[in-house]
Amino acid sequence: MHILYLHQHFSTPEGSTATRSFAFARSLAARGHRVTLATGRYQGAETGLSGAFRKGRREGRVASFQVVEFDIPYANAMGVAARGAAFLRYAAAATRLAFRVKPDLIIASSTPLTVALPALLAKGLRDIPFIFEIRDPWPELPRAMGVLPAPLAPVFDTLANLACRQAAAVVALSEGMAETALARGADPSRVQVIGNGCDLDLFGPHIAPWRPPEAAPWEVLALYAGAHGRANGLGVVVEAARLLAARGETRLRILLVGEGAEKTALIQQAAGLPNLTFLPPMPKRDVARLFAGSQIALHILADCAAFAEWTAPNKLMDGLAAGRPVVSTAPGQAARLLADGGCGIAVPPGDAAGLAAALTSLVEDPARRAAMGAAARSLAVRQHDRRLLAARFAALVEAIPTAQPALSKPAHFAISGRR
């Protein structure tokens, strides 16, 4: 079938951001489907396309599918008005594309929530079914963080309700996200949890290690690679580094890799600290080498109760795939995963002293670090291999009734709201 995959923040592994849609689109194409993926220009992403934009777009083959990239810049540091304009411009461009290519099925991957607009219009006017993927629950998450503009709240609520109720299937990245879909009226039989996965080819013990020149040979490296924004709460890492430096701890160096609206303030906050290094965003392949040269993975989120069940960060999966013990400040599902898998330590969000203590305990016990790292890689292989999740996603796609019969519908496939 012809699948139109809408994801405004798409990237290949050459970029520094998430690659889930790349893996899923490639899996669908490998099963014989024709896939067209529409994206914008997301800061830190690499679409695989080059050359000039013509009439606001460029397109070409990437891996085994077609990518259409609209000349619509977006960065996390943008203000509310600029973000909103970028979201609406993408929704308009994606709508025009949907009516031009006439796909059999649309996959609308949110955020932004406005990606649901082209899918809803295509369903209403052309009866094209769509799958709604919830990567972050909107407007629940921005409302919980206190950043949802009050005048826009009813609009976002209405759009989220329509997307959840009209979708042929809803894919959520966590059980908590699935609950938000059900609360908005999604049919329970159409909701499925397919979490974030581990790229076991990109990360792991087979990757050649790299350490930055600032790192001394004897230093244990604790690595955070991701956005430096309000939701990430990286101030606690700076404060933990300050506590460790005050104690004369010279065996540990913390690496913060990435970009975001808070980075400048974080650098100022960390001025003079000898044990904290900031690095620019880098391609996923280079992050994998840095993980191979590090000994601890950091999974940091701000102190917001909603993050406990409503997030599914790639940083956690990357640490598991790399075979590194994970120190997390996220409660809820992340903390349970680390405890049940014996592959890391969870500390309360915002607890700099607890974070410093967890890091010190791993620095002092190399055998424990090695055991947790082995458990992390084992968990990644057994339960979170992205190839297995991509196959589940493809099976769900092929189970959606369309005007064109799917290539290989599974015989007894049922969509479940639990797993």
C-alpha cells in the first residue's frame, strides 16, 4: 500500500535527534510498501536530502523510501508564536501533499499535535484512514508544565479528542500516554503501546570508543546526550557536579552533549567547575562512540509529576543499548525499568545530593558498573530491540482496512491497549 508518514521532526542517524520514524519507515518499505515521509527542517536533524529547495520543498530517496522535506525551520529555542507558525505551515503543506499523492493510509506522528490536522482532513474529505502516534501527550504535558497558553487550551483539547476518536489506531509510547488517549474517547480496541526502542546496531560493545580531549585517562565519564531545555532539568546535574567538586572528587567527569534554550544559562551556572564538560550536538553515530568511551549514562528530566508516566525518552533507550548503567532522575516507568532490570539507579527529580551520591557509588564500584551495564544491554536485546518494535508497528499498519489490500495482513492480529 502507499503510506504517507507525517513527522515534522524526522531525522536519519546522521542527525542528533530521535530516529524512530526513520527505523519504522524503513521497516515498512522493506515489507514492500511504498512510503512517502513528509518532514520539516528540525534543528539537529539530518533528513538525508541535499540541494536547493524549490518552491518551498525538496525530495528524494533516503534509505528505501521517499522523503519530502518542506522548507519550514523549527528549533526548540523558538518562541511560542514562531513555533505555532511553523506547526501550522507544516500542517498546511502536509495537507496539500496528502491530497496530491492520495495515499492508502496516513501515519500522523505527534508532536506537534497539529500533525493530526492533515490526517483528519484527509479522512473527512477522502475517507483515508490514519494512525495517530502519541510521542508526547498534548495538551496534557504542556498543561502540566504550565506552558500551555490558556486561549489555545480548548483548541488543543478539541484537536486531541478528534485525533484519538477518529484514528483507525492510536499508537502510544507508554502506558501513561495510552491512558490519555482512552480518556479522550479512543476505542480501547484501537489503542496499542509500542514503546521507544534500542538501536542495537548503532549502539553497543561493537562500537569503537571515543573520549573528548578534556577527559583524563583515569576519569569515569557520565554522559547525557540530548536537549538542554526546560523539560530536561539539567540544572540538577550542574549542582551535583558542584557538590562533587567541593568534595575533591577527581575520578568523575560529567559530559553534557546537545543544544537547547537553557544551554547558555547552564554554562554560566557551571562556570569554574573542573568536572563538567559541555559539548555541541553531534550525529547519533558519534554519540554512540562517545557512549562506548563512557562508563555511565545519564537520564535527566525536570521535576514534573507528569513526566513519571507520560514520557518515553530516547536517552534511556540509548543508554541501555550501549550497555551502560543508567542513573535517572525520572520516577515512574523509568525508575521501575531500572529497578526491575537491575541496570541502573533512580534518584528523586531535582535531588542534586542524591544524584551525586549515585554517581559516586558507581565510580567506587567498577564491578557493579559492569554488572549493571551487562544487564542493561541484555534488557535492550530481550525487550527493546527496535527491529522487533518496528515489526509490530508494521503489523499494525497492515491490519488497518484500506481501499487497497495490505500486502501481508497477519491472520490473528488484535490491537490491545495493554501489553
